[in-house]
Amino acid sequence: MRPAHVYADLTPAQHLELVTALHGPWRVAARIVIVLLSASGVSAPEIADLLHYEPVTVRRWIARHTRDGITGLPDRPRSGRPRLGSPRLGQRIHTLLLTPKAWTTARLWHAARRPRMSLRTFYRRLREQGSWRRPRLIAKGDPDHETICAAIQTRIAALPAGSVVLAEDETHLDLLPRVRSCWMPTGLRHRILTPGSNIRRTVHGAINLATGTWHHHVSVKNVSVVFCYFLQTLLDAYPDAPVVAVLCDNGGTHHSGITKRWLTAPHG
């Protein structure tokens, strides 16, 4: 039996491909869909949100069809000289952008073999292929990774029997998302909900590497006093363990003066 509902599962690249086609080679078909949706009672803002246009653009094509019929939907002949640049310029720009690099308009213009057009004209062609956004940062490999891991394993092996080893880290949760200016596809403006004033919380977490038991604590701020309190809760969770070893990164609260004094103080 066929399923009741079937939904398309698009990757970001496929979604961008379809939106680009709606605004490119299939733009006349998109205008026909605009008129059909409007005739079905869908409002201009709803059509704009669905097809990634501005509402004013949707209203313009509805008015054009009302005035000229279907013959008014194709592009009208334009006066002036032909478009600068070969038809393959867009593909060349797209190929260059696939290589991670600190691309600027001028650098792309040089890498694209200096097409005979101004930087402003080249910038308009660039906007058809790319978007302005921050690259995603990923952690690079530590050259001393093997040495550090070997030292940790040696120290863990030397712990008394019955010791507890935990891995600890913390993260921050923001109620409001961080919004930055960036390039977006033509005709599409992303919308991000703002539920109110920002509220930030820090979550300290630790996992027992032997049993998988989780421990966590939610606080208003990530300060050394809170970190020491979390360490105390870990000690209290294993009162019979001869040693409670906590593996941490190089966060500022992990080696601050307050934390060092807490570590050297007796804990009953």
C-alpha cells in the first residue's frame, strides 16, 4: 500500500540547485506557478516565501499577467549591449569557489583570467554563483597528540585500584541565535525566530570512562568557583574511590588560581 504522504528529502546543495533553476533557466515557469497559486487564493507573501522571491516581485508578475496574459511572462527584449563575459564564466567562478580560500572579488577576477569587465560587473556575476558567509572552523591535529595521549595513559595506569577516571568539558547555551550578515541566494532572506531577550547558561559535564555514567551541572556563568563546585560534586559522587581523576582541556577556569588553590586544599 502506498504511503499517505511522501516528502522530498533535499540536501542543501539540491535545495540551492532548485532555487537557482527557479530564478534562472526556469524563471518563466516559476512566473506561471506564481499566477496559478495566486488564482488559487495564496497570498503574495506566501508565494514569495515558497518560491524565494520578494513579495513585490510576485505582485509585479501577477499584474503583468493580468495586463498582458501569458505573453507578458517571458523576459522582454532588453536594449543595450550584450552581456559581458562568456557563458562559461559562471561555471568558472563556481569551480574556483569550490576551493577553500580567502576569496575577494579582485582575487576571483584575477583567477578567472581577468575577464574584460569592471569589478562591479564581475561582482554581479559573482553574486549569481556564491554567497558571503564565514567558513566553518574545524580543529586541526595536534602535532604532540601521540605523546600527550601516551602520557595520559601512563598516568591512568599508575592510579590505585578502584580509582575513577572522568572526562570533563563545558558548553554554553544561548536562547537567542547569533545573527551575522552573510550572502544569501537571490530572492531569499532567511528568517530566524527571536523568542525574547537572550539568556545564557553554561553546562558542565563529565562522563565516567569505565561505566559511561554522566554527571552535569547547569550554571549562569562559567567561572572558576562554579568549576570547583562541579569538581566537588564529582568527589561526592564517588566517596569510596581512592582517586577521582578528571581529564580536562586547557580552558581558563581549569588552571586558574582559584582552581589551583581548591585542588591543593584538603577535601574530606
